[in-house]
Amino acid sequence: MSAQAWFLAALVAASAAALLMLAQWGWSSWSTRRWLAERTSGRLQPSQETTVLGGARVDLGPLETFLLRANITWSRRRLTILALLIVGTLVLVGISRGPVVLLVTLFFVVTAVAIAWRVRFQKQRQIIHEELAGIIDGVLRNIEAGRSLEHSLITAFDEASPVFRPLVFRLRNGVESGREYTGLFEDFSRLYRVPALIMVAIALRTSSRFGSSIRPVLQQVASSLRSQQELRQEFLAATAETRFTAATFALLPPGLAAYMVLMNDDYADLLLNTSTGHNLLIAAGVLQVLGMVVIWRMIQGVGRG
């Protein structure tokens, strides 16, 4: 590259850094004012909750739901800074390398983010499946010790993994305020796609409505959950090779393409700077997406509750 090109690239990078700092300052000022306004209005008005049949239900926004499912505890400010950095990097790649490289980079970034989120989400679901039967046993032990059902639920879930903390927090508030709390288990089951929690909610609602003993129902639920967990583990062990092969087939072609472009400059120039190379990239991208969709459909039921 000539000195003029290096100077232009440095000027673009400096301008992007200045815009990023300005956007960060503006976002920080706006978020601070919004936080103060919300705190002020919250003191003047009572807190609002979504009530269904007199019960305690909480609605989360799409961003909060997306982060909570993957156990991402980043603040909005940190997420905004990360998004601005990614956008700034993509803009620099587009200016310096062209739209084709920009699309390829965007594909890799989106794929990496989706895979990372999916792995964290599945880890949360696995923890819930593994601990739910033991939590129900803890509820039964607390009931046999003379505690009420509500306090037994709070104690058992409070001693579980941090993944249950949102449920424990809302469950405690619902019990202390005397509201119907069984709907919280349904919300939590939909959040992490765990149908087993629906069984717990039905058992609690049946006991409270008809006055029957909760212990036989919870014992049956715990036994059923253990049977499901054993079948799930056997199924995962039997399909481990298939799932590994599917992941390899999905990730190996993009990885090999990136390696070849980075290690061979002539190949990269031919692929990125000619119309034939652009057509090959488009065809490869379409086939890769179709292949990933087919593989995903083939293993869609693996590891689910």
C-alpha cells in the first residue's frame, strides 16, 4: 500500500474512533437521564405487574429475555459499546476490503454469536433438567420437617443453582404478597423450554384448588423427572457421534475457507476481487446455509426435554 492509502486508512480509523467515543458519551448521558426519570416516576406511581387471574406474573422485554436465557448479565451500556465496536469494525472492513469481504465477515460474526448463545442456553437447560428432581425432593423434606408448602418451595429453589434465582426472587415476592404464584413456574418453563416445570405448576395448582395432599403428587413428578433424565442421558450418549459429526460438517467448510483466504494471498485476490470469485462465494454461502439448516433439522430433537 502507498503512503496515501495508509494515511486514508488511518484517517478513517481515527474518525471511527471519534464517532464511537461520541456515541458512547451520548448513550451514557441519555441512559442516565432515562434512569433518573424512571426512578422518579417509580416513586410517584405504584409498581405495575402483569396480573392473570389475580396471580403474580412478570413480563420481560425481548432483549432481557434473550440475555436471561443465556445467563448473560451484561448491562445495556456494555452491550451498546460491544455493538458499536462490532459495527465500527464491519464498517472499516467494508471500506478497506469491499462489500464481499464485509458480507463474509458479517456471516462469521452472526454465526459465532448464534453458536455462543445456543451453547449457553443449552447449558442452562441442562442444569435445570439435572437439578429439578432433587429440588422436588428438597421440597418434600421441608414439608416433612413441618414447614409450609410455600416456604418449602422457596427454601428448596433457593438452595439450587443460580439459574433458578429469577424464579426464586419472583416466587418469594408472590408468596409474601399473598398472590397466586403457580403461574411463575409456567413462565419459567416457557423461558427455558422445560416442560417438566409445567407438571410442577399443575401439581401445585391442583393441590391448592382441591385441597388434596401435595406429597404423593410431587413424589410422582420427581419419579417421572428421574425417568426422563435417565432416558435423556442414554439418548445423548447414543447420538454423541452423530451430533459431533453434524457440528463438524457445519463448521469445517467456513473454517477451511477462512484459513485458505488468510494463508494464500493470490487465492484471496482471485476470490474477492473478480466476478467469478464473487459468484463462487455467493454459491458457497447459499449451500452452506442450506446445509446447516438440513443438519439442524436432522438433529433438532437431540438433547431436548
